[in-house]
Amino acid sequence: MPSHPLYLTTAIEAVVLAGDLQMERFGGAFQIDKKGAIDLVTEVDVAVERRFRALIAERFPDHQILAEELGGAAAAPAGPCWIFDPIDGTSNFAHGLPIFCASLALEIDGVAEVAAVYDPTRKELFTAERGSGAFLNGRPLHVSSADRLIDAMLLTGFPYDVHSRVDEIVGQFAAFIATARAVRRLGSAALDLCYVAAGRVDGFWETDLKAWDIAGGALIVAEAGGRVTGTGGEPFTSRGGHLLATNGYLHDAMLTVIRDHRANRARKVTE
């Protein structure tokens, strides 16, 4: 548990402020640019991030920052590092689809200690401190109890280079469609993770992710009683680029689906 009482307060203040800025511009006219063929950035992303950096510089001038639009430490640094996504779900935001959030984690020596995710369209604030549980608008969160994939609702996301990897990505998606009750793709990894923590869905997997997509949500899942690893079952790190987050009961079964799919693809390549 972090010793500084301002850490969680700052995290909450930052994501709620971000949400307020998002809603001021949501549905209106703003500049949209491309970082890749389908990877968007808006002027709102940049404005929110600049406001966040100013807050941290004023309150904790010796802390480092890693954020989506203006960069930061690629490897986990020693000491405190705030990991921030000013709009997780930018494509949704740019298209007027109300599924987006601000996501924030504070890592100390590479370990997440505080997390906050705020969805301004639903006014839902998800928070966690290591060792102290996870909460939604102050109410304790706990993962679901589903213990069979056929009874499970799952979430996933697609990488920005999906057009060049359709067979791989859609093949994995199909493997879970064949075994689960339902699979959804919402477009915000941070909210996907929070929904696992809240017990609204039972598991989430995705590859090709950045630390700002998952650092906060992963801690919230863990503090809600869930399990988080890499997609191969290895220990989770925010900079590992992939994760599987579940209620715990389904974790091994989901790992098996992922491993079997990868093995089948590898076998086809060698045939």
C-alpha cells in the first residue's frame, strides 16, 4: 500500500478531470489525426494529457510519467512512474460512440500501487490500491463466480495491425466463440478490465497492448479477486504487451484455448 496519502487522491482527481474535458468536447467538432492506418489521435487526447502532466509536475515534480501521446520511459524506471491514457477508446470517442475512459496507474519500481479508471458517460469511477481492494464509486468490487466457459461472457480487442493479421486474430476470436457463451469487442481495454473486476464479464484477453492500456485495469482486477497473467500464463507486467485477466475460475481454461490455437497455427505453418 503506498505510503503517500495523496497518491490515490491525485489519481482520482486526474481521471475525473480528464473525463470532464472529454465530455466538454464529446460529440462536437475537434481535430482528428492518424498515428497509423486505423490508429487515431484527437486534439482532445493531447489536451487532456497536457493537463495531467501539469498536475503531476506541480504536485510530484520528481515523479516520472509514461503517457500515450507525449511518451515517457519505455522501460519501467526506478521510483514512482504515472502511466496515463488520456482517452482509452479514442476511436469510439472520435466516432461519437460513448465507450471510452481515462485510465491511470501509479507504479513504484515497476509495480502498480494505485489505479483509477473513469468512464464519464456513465459516471463510473473504478479505483484500487494494492492490498486494499477495488471499488466502483466507493462500493467494493468482486469478480464473477462463473467456472465454465460455456457460461462465460468474454471480452477482447483487436490490434491496430489487424488488417495484416486477420487469420491469426479472427482465428483466436473464433476459438473462444466456439467455447464461450458470448464474446464481445468494446474498444477500450481499460474498461474491459474494469468490467472483469465488476463481475459484469468473466474474462478478457488481448495482445499488442501498451502499458497505458492495461496498467490501471490490471491492478483493479487483481484487487477485485481476479487473476491476471500474460496470454501464455507468464507473470503479468504492464510493459509485456499482452494479458489474460479473468475471475480466476476460468483462467486455466482460457489459457488452454489460447495455447491450442497457437499450436494449431504453428502446425499449419510447418505443414
